[in-house]
Amino acid sequence: MPDQPLHGRAWKASDRTGGPLDDLLDALRQQHPDLAVERLGKTHRADDDNVYFLGLGHVANIVQVDTGPDGQPPFVIEAEDRVDASSPAEALAAIQTRLKPLC
């Protein structure tokens, strides 16, 4: 997944879903000031835009996070593997584990 082109638009710290994903991303940004978040762009009305690509520094798309509507659980974390998480704490731990080898 690393070093792939971007798939949507940059998701800044000021961008909010209104759900628990916001707190999860805030926690990750505190740990990784160079965290880059991109939200999948919708190209068709039926598309799911609840997909986020996380990278560190110049390495894009290390982890993909799929959420329910408005940043709600369940969370699907994908990197070299796939983790289904039912809570934000579970999702945060899974993402941290997958970002850690690059630190």
C-alpha cells in the first residue's frame, strides 16, 4: 500500500465527521505530527466516501480505514492485513500497530 498515489482530498485536522473517528484521528495526530489523512472522493452518488487513507510524512497510504456513516463504527483497518474493529479504541490500537514499524 505505501507510495501509492492519493485517492481523494486531504482531510485536515479541522475537517470533522461528527463521529468517533474525529477523536481517533486527533489522537493519531498528537502521536504523529506528520500524519497525512486523505478521504476518498465520491465520483458517483452511490459511492461510499467513508474511507480514509493514512500516511506518515512522504509515505502515503500506509493504512486504509473504512468507517460507518459519519465516522461511526464499525471500523475496517487495512494495511498488509485486515482488522475489523467495533470500537474506536480497538481501531486506534490497530492503526498504531500498523504505523509503528515506520517510526
